Amino acid sequence: MADTLVAPHEAEHDPHLRHHFANADQQLDSATLGMWTFLITEVLFFGGMFTAYVIYRSLYHDAFAATSMVMNVPLGGINTGVLICSSLSMALAVRAAQLGQRKAQIISLLLTMFFGVVFLGVKAYEYHEKYIEHLIPGPNFQFPEAPQYFHNAQILFFLYFAMTGMHAVHMIIGLGLLTFLLIGAYRSKYGPTYFTPVEMIGLYWHFVDVVWIFLFPLLYLIGHTK
Amino acid sequence: MATLATRPTGYSDAPSEEEPLNYLNATHGWKSWLLTVDHKRIALLYLFSITLMFFMGGTFAILVRLHLTSPNGLFSPEVYNRLFSMHGIVMVFFFLVPSIPATLGNFLLPIMIGAKDLAFPRINLLSWYIYVLGAAFAIYAVARGGVDTGWTFYTPYSTTYSNSYVLAAAFGVFVAGFSSILTGLNFIVTVHKMRAPGMSWGRLPLFVWAHYATGLIQILGTPVVAIALVLVGMERVMHVGIFDPRVGGDPILFQHIFWFYSHPAVYIMILPGMGIISEVISCFSRKRVFGYDFIAASSMGIAVLGFLVWGHHMFITGESMYTGVVFSFLSFFVAVPSAVKVFNWMATMYKGSVTFDSPMLYAFAFIGLFTIGGLTGLYLSTLATNVTLHGTYFVVAHFHFVMVGGMVVAFLAGLHFWWPKITGRMYNEPWAKFAALLVFLGFNLTFLPQFILGYLGMPRRYSAYPPEFQTLNVLSSAGATVLGVAFIIPMIYLTYAWFFGPKVGKNPWEAKGLEWEVASPPITLNFEKTPTVTEEAYNYGPVEEVIG
Amino acid sequence: MLANLSPLADFFLASEIASKQGSAIDELWWFETAVTVVMTVLIFVGIAIFAYKFRKRPGVQATQIEGSTFLEIGWSIFPFLVMLVMFWWGADLFYAAQTPPKDAMEVFITGKQWMWKVQYPNGYREIDALHVPVGQPVKLTMASEDVIHSFSIPAFRVRHDVVPGTYDTLWFTPTKPGTYHLFCTEYCGNQHAHMIGYVTVLERADWEKWSGGGGAGGSLTEQGQQLFTQNGCSTCHLLDQQGRCPILRNLYNKPVQLADGRTVLADDAYLRESILMPNAKIVAGFEPNIMPNFQGQLSEEQVIQLIAYIKSLSPATPTSQQGSQQPPVVIAPKAKPAPTVKTIASIQ
């Protein structure tokens, strides 16, 4: 990159310090504010869909409750547990990076990625289930469990796929970011003086987890009586 | 790694001994531009791309106005509908929203606060590539035949009935939105964390305040339109969705989500322009800006209030009377900070020492045209008159007055004001004055008749119209031709100046501000040494008078 | 006070005003125009004067002034007060436009790409044209069969979006006989610019002549009754005793208790939803999933006819009164009235 022209300066400084920053603190501060600002944009992004969900739930209360009956609560519950564990392993990865523990970093990051992959696998299975049961809105949609809600149920399922789908996209991006961290951890890039990427991506991962914590009760649990 | 003092050997086109290193000549080759992280070079990359998009959108505009010279038009309705839609989409999302922040904002913000670059230079470059990707999708949509939903993508037409390239266009806008979000994010973090010692919030140039407020809107509003477009795209693919009345969906919900962003978006467009005007008026009156605190506060106030008024686009959709009353009231409320700015700018000229260089002429034009645009917005905030004017040419005239008469004119003011700083050379002033006058005349001839057309009832987005409207339409189209020429003239002399204009020193305008204390053009890292700020902004002299 | 302005308005720049609320709205429009012109002139002249008076002169320095809180408050509050006048005035007129008088004549409009289909209570239908008598309040109930349209009569200063999936209404009282433009003003596709027509306001006597007969199929109410029988509604919705379905007599515009506890008003929109999406709202004490839904099987116009019939089962509704005031149905096709001269010259 053309970050090659710099003012004459002491050769001795943190190699991770980018030249437009005055010191490492300013760099870490900026990164933290930047990531939190980005997460706020994500709140607004998912917020649009949550708003639509709230509005339609209040309009079509019974139809939405009926759709909870066909959601796979056990699988959703497993996914919730998996994600919570992944947040734990992510937090451990950040801790390991702060302490400069290379092996612990690698194991924690691998665990986090493993949990993420499990989550996506379960999700893929659920989507497949929905496909077989004709619960994808559109010309093939069927809802024999409560045919009186045939129309309005499609609204819920549309939101289901939109919200969990968008969440899954964020998980996939997160897996990519974790791969990047894994490579860095393998190369011993992160330690007590520089662990910013691990912490920032950790924040992102936790956020994606929190979104699921909201999605699960709204889509699976409310109205589910069995 | 090269240091400042020396150049790498082996360049056959090394500059002469006298030309100092600056951000333009420090490195050569296309890779040094396409992989740059220098905010100034990225600003120029943006300038190049948005100018291209401006010309594309402008070509559509000329074709639209050409079509409207006769009641039955030149093109088929299909073509016309795509022309006005693509004009709107390209101009709003690929020109107006990024323009000032991504070019002048990118270039000047770090320098104005005494920083070496933005907080996240690589994200800055990424934002340009994202913009280019979005623009590529938009151009693809145009090449395949365009989209005909209007820039507003209203459902269920866009989701169920349109036979045009909705997905491509919507995706292009979606992608470009991320460019806007990243720019805003960068600006916010930069202003918070990268100010030089002594540069307190109360000493920030008003240009910086404006871009900070704009950044807030960018990060909070853009994600919402992104999700609106995702939902439209999904509904188009799945052939059913949450905006489809056949399954109990509400088409008006789309409008709420869309306008929740698109109204604040117009403040993304105008606030940076207002920031420029503060800088220009101050310099060419040789005075500190009157009411600095109030102008800074008004920028923040507009950013906040701008999020509370979106329903004024929907008074006649069937939203409840009470909803309408609340939005109408708040829409009037948000007009107050803008009016405050206009009065403060005029007061800045009071007892000043005014010169009439071309940036100042553009600033005058801005104040006049933005005033008309803002005042005509009051008709639209009023519930009863909104009913008669919604969906007519009155609305078209109103928003062109604020967007073109306001924002584009401010952009031109800023380009001219900072061109010597960006390029190190001065442009031809007589041509600039001529172009400013031509812009003003051409613009008024284009859009004033449209207020009358709207009052008479002519609907917008009409490919054909009753013959009694023809005279006013022909006048408007004549104006558009003049305006088109007027926009091309600066392109020519500014480009000419870049290569052949007379060189200037650090401060050709004798203005106050950190950007005028660095070289023209600046060195790559802006400052040889990080400055320490000891005085407030626009310190043209000691305060002599306080009124009231 | 400002009523005198309206005739003035007819002299220059003004577009025809032919409705009561149109005149009222135009007064507000001229007030806003006066404010706009005054402010614009003040600012243009102000800039010119300041630019000239304080132009750079040799030896004269600029005087640095910090600001003035007094001025800031003044020039914030004063414009805001003027705006409050606009706001209040506009909200007041808007409120009046929401509530049609009880004796308003109802006409039903269906918008579809790319035409306006008009149905009168007497069963008469036309396309892209509306005939109304002068001086009589008219309430339009509008539905869309496809996308969002917007019904606009510039000369009456009325407009309302027509959104699919619901009913939208507007009302006006015409004041001047003549022919006026009718436009669709929400972009709706290819032929949006051709979804236009004419509104003809007739003198009372001409109106009686024009509307004297009925449509070939009978009044709206009668057509609705036919549909009610043909589609099997009468097998469940027995007229005088409770069957498996809610009774429809005396239902219109009364509150209804739903199974989920809510209470809603049985207005036109409710009736429409009950026909096209019956499971959206189940009446308390009844089972869901019994009534078939007729979405896709009944057009918006047919739904309007059914609703006219249901309304006729309730006493003292305007439509039912009008229906009963019409002369008996003439099944043989009636000769169309003589075409009215389109006096477009009356439009600016």
C-alpha cells in the first residue's frame, strides 16, 4: 500500500502503530469508537426488520402465534446454546490475545469457529426442513396446520427468512473475520501491546450473538404451546 | 520506504529541483492511486467517479427535458419512465449523497483539524471501491434498459408489477449505501479522536461541524434504507412479501421505512453545503462567522430533527390525522435552524469587507436559491396545501431548488474556493464569474416555471401532459439547456487550470483555517509537524462588537 | 378577510377553483405565497445592500462581531410564529377535509392500471369520467386493484392516494359547473400519464336528467344482492336469524367485538376485509376458517356492490337511502346522456 511516505521519525515505535496516529492509545481509542459506531449501524439495520415484525405481530397476532407451532424449537434452542458458547470462547480468545498466549488464542478461535459452523449447519438443516414442509412463502406455500392463517402466515415466514437469513450472512462474514484472526494468532501477531483486531472482532461476534438472542424468542417461542 | 526529503531514484520524470514534493507528485503510477490510503488522493478518486455519475444523471435530465418540450413527448412512455427514474437514482444516491463529504470532506476534514489523515485510511479507500461497485450495478441496470419505479421504489409496483431491472438498481443503491456509512463512520471517529492539540470542539471550523452532523445521519439513517431495499428485493424474488396486500401486507410500511432514511438523506446532502457556505462567506467578508455557536448547534439540531419528519411525504396515503399533525408541526420546526443559518450568514457580511470572487458569487446564489427552496418546503409541510401540491411539479421544483440551487451550487462554491489548495493552481476568474451567472440564470429559468406548473396541477412523472402546460414546459426545457452548458464550463476551466493554471502559494485567498497554513498542494501527511491550535476559528481580527 | 383574494386569484396565474374547500385552501396558498415572496425579496435585497454597502474599500477594515443572542432568539421565534400560523391553518382545513357531511352523495372509484372505474349508487358506471351535481357534497370511496394510484382533481384542490388492500376516501362540494381535469398522481407504470379523465359538474337540473335512469344491471345495492345470492353468502349469513355466521342486518358502522378481545367498527374497510380475508378478524363467539375467502374471485367493483347491499341492510345510511330513492330498475340498456362539451378553455 502506498503508506510509504512518512515524516522522518524514530525507528523505534510499535510496529503496529499506523503513521497517522500520534500514539497507540489514540489508535486503540479510535478503533473502539469505530467498531461501536459500526455496531450502532447494525442495530439500525436489523431494527428495520424488527420494526416490521412488531407491527405485523400486533396486526396478525393469532396468525403469528400459529406459526410458532411449526418452528423447530429444539433446534433453535441448540443453536442458542451453541452461540452462547461461541461468545464465551470468543471472550476467551480476546483474553488469550491480551495475555499473549498463542496456543490459547488458536484453540479459542478454532472453538468459536466450530460453534459458528455448527450454528450454520443447523440453520441450513432448518431451512431445508422448511423447504420440504412448503413453508417458504410464494407459489408453493402450504399451511395445513392452520389454513385460516394461510395468507398472514406468509408474512411471518417472509420475516423469518429475512431476519434469520440476514443474521446468517453476518455469521458467515464473522467466520471470515475469525479466519483472518486465526492466521494472525498463528503468526503470533497479537499480544499485550496489540490485540485490537481480536477485541474489535470479538465485539462484532458478540453483537451477532445478541441479535440471535432476540430472534429466537420472537420467532420460535412466543405463542408456541406444545 | 521513502522519506520526505528524498525521492526514490530511477524515475525518468522526476520533477525539477524547484517543485517540492506534495501528495500529487510524491508517488507515480496507477497503483499508487488505486491503492492509495491518502485521504486527499481518495478524495480525487471520488471526485472523478461522482463527476462521471453526475454527467450520466445529467444526460438523463437533458433527455427528460427534451421529451417534455412537447405534450406527447419524443420517446415512448416506457423509455421516459426509465429516464426519469434513472435520473433520480443516479443523482440522489450516486451524486448528491456522496458528493461533498466524499470529495471536499475527505480532502479537508483531516487538515482542518490538524490531523495527518482520517482515522481509518484503508476503510476510506474501501468505501471508494464499494461506491464504484454500487455504481457498476447502477450502470449495469441502465445498460440493460433501466428501472422505471422512480427513485422511490414504491411497492407494490416495484415488487410485483414492474418489468424493469429493479433488483440490479436496488442492489446498486444498497451497495452504495455502505460507502456512505463508512464515510460517515470515518468522519465521526476522526473528529472525536484526531483533533490536534488545542483544537477544541468550540474551535472547529463550521465545515467540520457540518460534516460531523452529516456523519451522524449517514450512520443512523442509511442502514434503514438498506433493509428497505433488501425487503423489496426479497419480495421480488419470492413473488410475495410483507408489502403485498394479497397476504395482508401493507405497501405503506415500505414508504415509512424508505422515508425514514430518505428524508434525513436530504440533510446529508445539504448540511455539508451549508458548511462550505460558512467558510466562503467568512473568507470573502474577512470576518468571523456571526453566531458561530448557533450555526454549529443548528447543524446538530437539523441532524436530530431531520429524523422526526419523514411522514410529511405521506400525508395523503391514509395515515391518521393525528400522525399528520405531528409530522407537519415537526416539519415546520426543522425549518427554523436552516433559517437561522441564512440570517447568520447575512449578518456575517454586515460590516465586513466583501469581495466578489467567484466562490462568493456562488455563495450568494446559494443563499437566494436555498431560501426559495426552503420556503416552498413550507407549502409542503402544511397539511392542507400539501394535499394540492403532492405529486405535482411543485414538489419537483422545491427539491431541485434545495438540491441543485442549494447543494450543487455550494459544491461549486467549495470546488472553486479550495481548487488552489487541491491543485496548487488558480483557475480563470472571468470564466468562473460567467459560469456562476449562467448557472444562476439557467437554473431559475428551468425550475421557476415548475412551481407554476405544480400549482396548476400538472402531475410529476408524466410522460405526456395536457397541451395547456406546454409553454411553461418549453421554458423549463430551455433553462435546462442553459444550465447544462453552465455546468460544463467549470469542468473545462477547472481541468485546464489543474494542468496549466498559474501556481499559487499557501494562502491565495488570505483566509483563516489550518488548511491555508499548509502548502498548496499539501504534502502527503499534510503537516510537517502537528500544529497546536491557539485561536478560535475565523480569527480575522479581535472581536470589537457584541450586539445584544 | 381573505375571501376577497380568491377572485383576485382568478385573474393571474391562478388555476380554476371549483370547490368550496378549494377556495379555502387557495386562501392559505396565497398567504404562504405572500410570506415566500416577502422573505425572498428581503433576503435578496438584504444581500445586495450588504454586498454593496460593505464591499471592500481601501483603508476600511472589517469589524469583527461575535454574534447576538438577542438577534438569534428573535429571528428564530418570529419565523416560527409565522410558521405556526401556516401549520394551524393548514391542519384546520385538513381536518375539515377528513369528515364528509352526512348527506354526502357516495360515489365509488376503482383504480387499476391504467383507468379510473366509477360506480354510482344507481348502478351507472363510467370510465375516466365523473359527473357530479353542483352544490352537493360528494364522497368518493376508492379502491385499487393493483398498485398505489392517487386520485386528484386540481380544480377542487383534492387528492388522495388509492392504496391496494384498503379503502381511501375524499370528499368535496363542487361550486361551479364545468369540466375539470382528473389526474392520477402516483406513478403507477407505463401509462400513468394516461390515467386521466374529466370531472363534469352539472347544474342541478342537468344532473337530474343525466342520472335519472340507472345502470343496466340495476342499482349498486341490487347488484350487490345478486352477488350475495350467487356466491352463496345467503346460505350462512341468514338475514333474520343467527346462523353459523354473524348477522349482517344493522351491522354497518356499528362496533363489533372480536374473538381476540378487540372492538372494531364495521365500516367499509372492515366489510371489505371480511369478504377478502375473513380470517383476519374473527367475531367473538364464531369459529375461524368457516367462511371461504373470496380474494381473487371478486373484483374490487364487485366488493363495492356487496358492501352497498350490506349497507342497505342497516337503517339510515346515505347509500341505502339513495338506493331506495332511485326509480325502479330498468333492465333494458338506457341511452347514454348527450356528451357534455369539454370546456377545456375553462382550465388555465
